[in-house]
Amino acid sequence: MNDTVLADNQARAQEMLATQWQLFLDGGLRDAQNGATFDVVSPHAEQVIAQVPNASVDDADAAVAAATRAWPSWAAMPPTERAKYVSQIASIIEANRDDLALLDAVDGGAPIGIMAMDVNHSAAVCRYFAGLALETKGYSVPLTTGTHFTVREPYGVVAAIVPFNHPILFAVTKLAAPLVAGNCVILKPAEATPLSALWLGKLLSDVFPPGVVQILTGDGPTVPSRLVKHPDVTRISFTGSEQTGRRILRDAADTGVKEVSLELGGKNAMVVYPDADPQEVADAAFRGMNFAWSGQSCGSTSRLVIHETLADKVLNLMVDRLQGRRIGNPVDPSNEQGPMVDKRQFDRVTGFVSEAVEQGARVVCGGGTPATAQHGYYFEPTILDGVDTTDRVAVEEIFGPVLSVIRWNDGDDPVDIANSVRYGLTGSVFSNDVRLALRAAKRIRAGYIWINGSARHFIGMPFGGYKASGLGREESIEELLSYTQVKSIHIVDEVTS
Ligand code: NAD
């Protein structure tokens, strides 16, 4: 059965890859103005599978001009009408779920089944924001006999710049809130995974008025950097690495006064107290690593800060769970993990692991390429024990399938260990003592905490980072409102001198 599905998926992928890949710009599908393209490489086959437009500064400027033209009519539309368009995105991607998941699997390397879940989640986010359309409201204050009220207005042109790890999810969810709020959006997908976003451009090409949604691919920083610096782009929404986020802040500040939100990296801790249930901890630590994406997920709890008395038991249970895991071609629906996105990521992870081993960490399982992999950027789920709090694998984001285990003893404060890194995106606390767990949750300097859980995102709850993990919140009403600015209006009914 799976062989047939695999063959069908491969055939459909070939068919889709043979398409003409084009930018979605000013209501039409177009090549880059200078005709340039760049190669897209399969992380499984290590071969070029497509050539997509390599947009230039001229294309970026054309997109901003089109968005600037489109914006007044889009902003004047009632929010509930705009919400219908965003709900339509949800219906379109659901109808094309298998194709979009297939492209993400081929292009990014995560298994097709899990990428289909990303499509479902994206549709749910669109519907959530569509449902909130009337919440872009103001309030009135009874100050005088006059009337004093606020209105929320969109910024205008939003640049949405996204990373490689959840290609269709970020492409879609970065559109939803700003569109509902009345902005036009120029989306820049990651160069490593441009295909599903370009396919989305095809699917949306007849849906929106020209210039309301545009999708530009490009290799390197040329296009996103131009968008950030463009004087007519006043709201920048970025998800990606801390390094690029800081660059964006600098560039935005050098070229104007712009609103910037940043969803950046993490080095998230799961803090385990001695009274926790080992099986529950092992299951949550496994889930929290997002191994299906080869650990390439920002919220992964990649530091297990565990009390010495539980550590051996939990690690043994995790190893049991990882044994027999199916790692292989991501378009084969029976596989549970695919390759890392590209050679750069693969080399980065390999480098981190070898350095940790040199520094004395013990490889509990994994540590390299699976024996079954003939080619591709595959890396086994890896657990490193005996990691010291100052080791590089304990403080830097690896963004791979590598869990660093830090054991603590009575007398240590595990929350201090959790807080000892520069990042603060997510965190997890395991204990059956509700007071202890809540105290720890409140003390962890991170934006999204699970008590006795991990990994799961709940639409409607603000997601975002403390410290070097970012600025702003998404997946919630805060995200919608962040695409509006507040204006106070006073109707004055008395004449004052
Ligand atoms: P990256 O920073 O290398 O690239 C992200 C995007 O930024 C790409 O589209 C890229 O073209 C663009 N870019 C590159 N240079 C730019 C410049 N000078 N100006 C503007 N844009 C520029 O990130 P990546 O390697 O694709 O993704 C991995 C990172 O993303 C990890 O650090 C991960 O933690 C983070 N991430 C964070 C979240 C979150 O919600 N906090 C979610 C997913 C990923």
C-alpha cells in the first residue's frame, strides 16, 4: 500500500516540479524582471529539483509600488469583507493540502504527513483571524461633554519575511492577521524552501485584488533587505534567526521609523523536578524535540534540565522510543523523519555534536547519519548526556535533532540553569507539585511555558519570545492588533480659549 502511495507521490511531485515557477507580483505571475533564477536542491536526493525566480531590487520596488496602489481600497473595505478573503485562503489551501504538503516534503525534507498537519494548522489560523475581524476596534473615554474615541488603522505595506522550517505554515499564517487588519502584504519565503509559497501564489492569483498579496523569492538578502529599507514599508514582520533579526532592526532604524516584530531562535529548557513521572517526561521530551522536523523548530525544548534521580530512567525510556524510528524519504508516508533542510544545516549540526563529544559529552543515542541513508542530509535523533551548562551545545541554538541533557542535584536551582542562556522563547516544567511548578513557570524568562507538557501550540494564546528570542506576539489577538496603529479622535463640543 505504502509503495503505491510513494510512487503516486513521486509522480505527482515530478509533475508539480515541472511547472513554470513565477513570482506573484501586482496580480500576475511573472518572471524576475532580469530573468534570473536560482536552484532549489532536494535535501533527500541532493539534486537540483527546480529553478525559481531570483527577484531583484527592481522587483521588490515594483511590489512595494503595487501594494501602495492597492492599499487604500483594501483598507477601505469593511473588515468582515476582508475576513472573507482570508477564510477563502483557508478553503483553498485545504483543497490543495496534499499538493502543498508534498512540495514542502520534497523541498524542506520533513515527512509529508506532518507537513499536511502544517497545512491544516495554517487554515485554522486563517479562520481564527478572520473571526476576529471586528476586534480591530477602538474605545471611547467619557472625558468631557464632547466625544473622545480611538480607531485602529492599518500600517499600509507589510513586509513578511519567513524562515525555511515550516514553509507553507509561515507563508500562510504571516498573511492572515495583516490582511484582516487592512494591510497589503509582500511575502518573502526562505531561499531554501520557496516552492510551496510560490505554489500558493498560483492558487491565490485570481483571488485578491492586484497588489494586496505578493510573493517574491530571491537568493540571499537582496530582496528582503530592500523591503526592510524601503521608505514605503512601515511594518516588518520577521521570523528567522537572531542574527538576521538584529540586522533587520539596524536596517529598519537606519532607513526610517518602522514597526518591527521578530520571532527568533530559542534554546528552550524542559525543567524536570524529582517527583515527575518518568514516562510522561520521556514522552514530552521526545515530542518537545520536534524530531519529525529533524529538530528544526524554534520552540523545541532542546535542553533537558533534569534531576539526577530521574535522568537514567527517562533517557532509557527515550532511547526505547527512538529505536526503530523510520527515517527516510519524506514523500514516503510511512517515514517519521526526513533529512535536514540543506548541507549548511547538516554541517552545522555535525559540528556541534563533534565539538560536544570532544568536550566530554556522552552520546546516548544517534550522533550521525543513519546507516540506511545512501544520500541526503539525514541526521539521527541524538541525545547528548553529561552536558555542562556552559558548553556550546547548552547555550547556542543548534536547530537540529540534538537534545542536550543537563543533570542537576539538590542544591542546584534548575530555573537558574534554564535562565542562563541568551534566549527565552519557550520552556517546560515537569512536577506534580502545582505550587512548585507554577513558581518555576513564573520565574522562567520565556514567552510560552508548558506545565507538564511540551511542543503544542494553542491558537489564541500569544506566542513569542523574551530576551534574544524576539519582539512581539503572534497566534493571538495581540498579533492582529500589532498590524494596526491607534488614532485618538476628539469631537469637541465646547469652545475653549
Ligand atoms: P534566517 O534568519 O537565515 O532567514 C530567515 C529569512 O530572512 C529568509 O527568508 C532570508 O532570506 C531572510 N534574510 C536573510 N538576510 C536578510 C536581511 N539582511 N534582511 C532581511 N531578511 C533577510 O533564518 P533560517 O535559517 O531560515 O531559519 C532558522 C531560524 O529561524 C532559527 O533561528 C529559528 O529558531 C528561527 N525561527 C523562529 C521562529 C519563532 O517563531 N520564534 C519560528 C521558526 C524559526
